[in-house]
Amino acid sequence: QAEKRAQYNHHYKSRVRSMVKKVLNTTSAEEVEPLYRETVSLID
């Protein structure tokens, strides 16, 4: 059970990390907004 949770947490963290990178690499405000919302929805 703990191992399963650790795998899930790792997967989750890597997804959030990649979303943050996408947001940081995006320069236009129109593109940042949906990416930001998607990232926040992942966290909630």
C-alpha cells in the first residue's frame, strides 16, 4: 500500500513539475492562463 502511494506521489509530482516548466517556458499571457488552470486542477 505504501509503495503504491509512493509511486502515485512520484507520478503526481513529475506531472506537476512538467506543468510548471510549461508555464515558465510560455511567454504569452493567453497561453499561461489555461496551463495555470490545468496545473491547479491537478493539485486540487
